Amino acid sequence: MSVVSALPKRVDSPEGLAEAVRDAAGSGAQVRISGSASMPLTAFNEQRPVQAISTLRMNKLIEHAVPDMTVIVHAGMTLEALQKHLAWHNQWLPIDPPAVNGRNPMQRTLGGIMASNSLGPLRMAFGDWRMLLLGAKWVDATGTIVKGGGRTVKNAAGYHTPRLLVGSCGSLGAYCELTLRTYARPVDEQCVIFFCRDAAHAEELTAAILTSPTNPAYIEAIGGATFSRNPLQLPTAGAGTVVLAVGFLDRPSTCAAQIETVRALAAAAGTESISQTAAQAGRLRLWLTSEPASRLAVRMHGLSSDAAGCVAKFEALAPEAFVVAEAGTGVVRASFKDVDPLALWPKLLEMLPAHATLVPIQGVTVAPVGAMGLLDRLKKTLDPAGVFGLPPR
């Protein structure tokens, strides 16, 4: 694969991005959209040159409607820059994307976070990008700026085209402007940690919490070996155990009351628990998104009832792995360091629940199936010339 230029072409506006895509497409080159380059999943045809385009200079905050709790930003703005601005108005964008290969997630660009569909534990309380993305401008394979959605749901009709690009990893088009929904910053964050004897016990407790009168912001299932490396130096769990971290975002008294409710559920089953206040709870939640550098990284999307079981199975294959699940939404994240990716991949597929999907993030290339096959069909419709490279495999 040849490269048009050793340095990426830097753009600072949607019009500049559109022009750069048109120039590359006209010369027969492929386009690699690069922000912080923290999650480069897009593949490219080895027979065609590649033009890299950096969006880091396209980083302006265009408008913040504080009373309406909406913000319009360029896709090259980093998550850290947006959160700092919103904090002055007691608002935030409730996402905590994972840190891939040890990179700081706050330095990732908003366009890149959406293109890779990166979300963390807070997905359970605030929803995915379908809830947060109100509208967007994006550049298609012809270098045309396309607009979809609006500041409110009532302003948009028909198909919400900007959502097509969520999770496409820059293979269908490039975000240039985003309209996002913001939320009031929570007054307090508290969490409680449960030490479950096995995966079945963790699944029973998760079901009890989900059907209780509480409103947890996140429920994380953590492998016992993974939890032994926690930054708070909390007690370690034994082999084969699963740790549940249940967090709440609200007023201090409300958080405390809800924690007492879920602790009572666990006490009835003889489960040990430890509660954590704001600073420790926030630090633990951020650690749960800090995936270390690895040779194989995967995501499993299934049912919440499968999360704890998959955590235990994945960790049994490689005790040094980093395995965490969003038990409330059924998303499992696993990173394996000292393994042979090609040898481990089929083993992971064998233990996968029938209704679940396993997606490789790093380490292996597989043929598209299911939802990935749908992405291929979208690719042929929106980018038949292959300007933006190939969908992730």
C-alpha cells in the first residue's frame, strides 16, 4: 500500500474536509480520516494509494444552547475540550469511552469516538449514540457535505442518516459537525462492590438489581483476576469469581439510600460488599475503561444475563487478560496480552452464546457476518468506489 504523502493533509473546516476528499477521490486515492489515531480500525486496498486527512484542527465549538442543553461542535474537538467547556455551565456529555492500548480516552476526538461507536459503563443510564446524537454534517465519498437531524427530534423527519456512520470506523463517510444532547452534571457518584462466588451468582444478583426499585447508572461485571489489579487496592477476589460494581449518580442522600437497598439484596444471599464514595467510585469507573495494550482485543454484544458468564469464561482462557462487562447492557470487553490471536479467536467463538456477536477490535481479521454484512451492503451503496477504505472486520 502506497501513501500519497508522508504527512496528513490538515483541514480546519467542513468545507476544507470536503475539498480534501474530492481531491483524493479525483486522483484515485483512498482516504484515511485521522483524529487522535487512537483506534485505527479501517482497512485499505493494498493496490491503491492512501491519503491521510487529519481533523485535529477542525476543533471549534460552534454553539452551546445552555437552556436547551444542546451543543454543536466540530468533529475534531477532543472529548476533554468539550467536557471542560460544559463544566462551566454545570453540564456534561455522559460518555466514558475505553482507552485503547493505553491511550488517554479524553484526548480522543468526538468524531472518532462516534465512528468507532465507543461508549463505556454510562451507556446503561444515558443510552447509546442514538440518544446523544441529535444531528450532524458529514462528508460523503463524492466530497459533498450532507446534513441530517437537527437540534431537537421534532426538527428532523425521515431516516436519521448521521447514525449510519456510528460504528463504521470512517468507512462510509467522515463526520465534520455534530449536534449533541448534554445533561446536567450529577451532584454525587457512589458505588458498591459485590464479591460474587461465581458467574451464576453474579447473574442472579444482576437480575435482582435490575428489577429492584433502584436506578443504577452502571453495573459492571469484572473478572476476579482482572479486579486484583484495581487501582484502589481493594481486596482481591479468588479465581473463578466475578466482581460486580454498581454505581449511582444523584444527590448524596439518594445515592446512599439506593446503595443500602442493593446491599440488602446481596446480604440476603450472603454476598460481601464494599461501598465507595465519589472520588473512589469515579476513579474505579474510569479504570474499568482503561484497557491495556494487547495483542487481541474483542467486543461481545449479547444479553445482560450472559455478561457475567462470558467474563468468567474469557478470563479462564487467559488469567492475565483484562475482562470487563457492562452487565446492564450485555457488552463484554476483553483484551489479551501474551496470546496468539489466531489460536485464541476460535476458542472465543466456541464459548459464545448463540444469540451473541463477537467483534474483533485488534489482532485478527475475519469475514463479515450478520451486522458486518449489512455494513458491507451500505458500503457498496454509499461508497462504491471505495474512497473511504474498507469496513472493519
